[in-house]
Amino acid sequence: MITKVILIFSLIILQNIFLISPVSTTQKYIEVDKIIAIVETQTITNSELNKKKESIKKALSQKEEVIPTDKKIKKLALDQLITEKLVIEYALMQGININDERLNNVINNIAKSNNLSIEELIKEIEGDGSSFSDFREDIRIQLIFDQVKKRI
């Protein structure tokens, strides 16, 4: 009799565990990011697209040009990101890589040509609302583009 009671009690506990578990998994999830496009072996995320759209808008407003519709900016940003990803993929296949030493030398030259120290350059970049790491990555991509153009 005691074994039946223990068996029934353990079944009730297991039933409650399995009934509670689905309830806890039905909680709302938070979307962190989503993939917009896949280019060869690389992805383009929504956050990358938004960042590129903002940089295009910023560049156009600095040039005092008319800012096109959001749809056109989105298409332009996506086209640029796809081109970047394709060129980077090609560069990797060709063994083209920009090491940190070369990148730092180029950034030092940019600072010197603007009569700034590295610290002042960082403050200028971040003062415009950009991040220095994004700036470094943009310079790296431009250097990769230059190397790919030389090889073609």
C-alpha cells in the first residue's frame, strides 16, 4: 500500500513538473538581432544594417545633400554591406589581411595629417557620435578594398 502511495505521489510530482515547464517556456522572448542577408559565408544583421543606414545619413547631412527616403537609404546601405562582405570574402580567399600594426600606422598617419594626437583623434571621432572601433574597422575595410583593387 505504501509503495502505491509513493508511486502515485511521485507521478503527481512528475506531472506537475511537466505541466509547469511548458508554462515557463511560453514567456516572451527578446529579439536581440536578426539576420537580414547571407553573403557567401558571412551574415548581415539588422544592427549592422541600421548602423550603416545611420552612417549614410550622417555622411549625406555633412555634405549638405538632400537625404533620400528611408527605403532608398536602406537599399543603399544593404548594397554597400553586401559589397563589403563579398570583397572581404574574396580577400580572405586570396590571403589578403590587414594586420593591426599596419592599421595602427595608417591611423597614426591620419592623426598626423590632421595635426592631432591619437587621443585627440579618438575624441574627435567619438565627439561626432561614432565609436573608435567602428572607425578602425572602416579603415581596415578600406585598406582591404585597396589591396583587392591592386590585385585585380
